[in-house]
Amino acid sequence: DQQVKQNSPSLSVQEGRISILNCDYTNSMFDYFLWYKKYPAEGPTFLISISSIKDKNEDGRFTVFLNKSAKHLSLHIVPSQPGDSAVYFCAASQGDMRFGAGTRLTVKP
Amino acid sequence: ETGVTQSPTHLIKTRGQQVTLRCSSQSGHNTVSWYQQALGQGPQFIFQYYREEENGRGNFPPRFSGLQFPNYSSELNVNALELDDSALYLCASSFEWGINTEAFFGQGTRLTVV
């Protein structure tokens, strides 16, 4: 059931630079997309979301872009900070959420 | 406003046994979903309950079952445990099914089957 895919298991960026995390989905019925951040020994915490009627949503340093024709979304973090180091999951929903496998982001000082 | 809480935090069971995991939803939330997260993978959707009825199910066998109570707390039951059931089990609650909104997760229950 790989309806949501994150093909990069890990990403390493320098503090202050941009982090770009990518996600692809296969089910065109998904109408809401979310990004979650997870630290060890904690549950995922909600970061940002976007409805299928939009192509961009911004919240401070975090921006999510949605390309429906390509079934692709991305999360941009700028500037990246060491505290952003975590595993990031994208999720897609049509009533219930389906998750990707996650990308481990490391931001180096 | 209380968050989502799960109990227990850790559990060790023997193959073939049964287990019950519990979840208390965030105040005001009537929808709860359960996920299984194996090591190195993303959360896999098990099922979802809305107003005490199951209204969505992932690719899990019938030995995974659940309940949602009138106060919207929830249980996940797993019968005939297998070694591959060892995982982190996450519960998430959301305000209302069908409305695009984020779900809030508990800290999870780490189940080890030996």
C-alpha cells in the first residue's frame, strides 16, 4: 500500500541553508496533504498542511508546495536550524491519512 | 485542553498472546485512528473510528480490532500475536471526520513480541 512515497531516506544540510523534502503520491483522490515532524520517543507532531485547491502554503520558515498534475509535494525549510533535525513524514488524506516512509533531516551547525 | 495519551508506553508479550492498547483522545475530538510503525518505516494505517463506528481500515488482518467508547477514548486489540507485530503503535485523534484538519498523535506504545 505505497500510496505515499518519500524516496530520500536522509538529507543533510548546513545551518542557514534551505532544506527541501520531497514526497510523491499515487492516489488522485487525496485532497489534503500534511507534513509531520518526529523526534525519537515521541509521536509525530503536525507541522504544516495544504488543501488540494491550493498550490502553496507558508508558515514562517516552512512552506509546502503542491503540484497536483505531478502528484508531488515538497516542504521547504529556510533558513534551516539545528533544532529542525528530525524525521519528517508527509501524509495524504481523503478522510484517513496515509504516510510516507519518512526522511531524516540533519542540520549541521 | 489535554493532548492524546496512550497506555502503556512499553509492553512485552509472547507470541500467540493477546494485547490491548489504549488511547485517550484530545478533548473535543470524535475521530481516532490507529497506526503501526515498524522500525525505519512510516506509520501504516490500521483503522479509523468515528463516533464509535469503524469507518476506514487499512491492509491489516481481522485479528487487529478496535473499539471507540462514548467518551471517544479508544482501544486497539491484537489477537494471536506474531513476532512481526513488534512495532510502535500510534493513536491519533482529530476534530471531525471529513473535515480537512490535522490529527494529533500520542507518544505511542512500543510493543515487543518475543
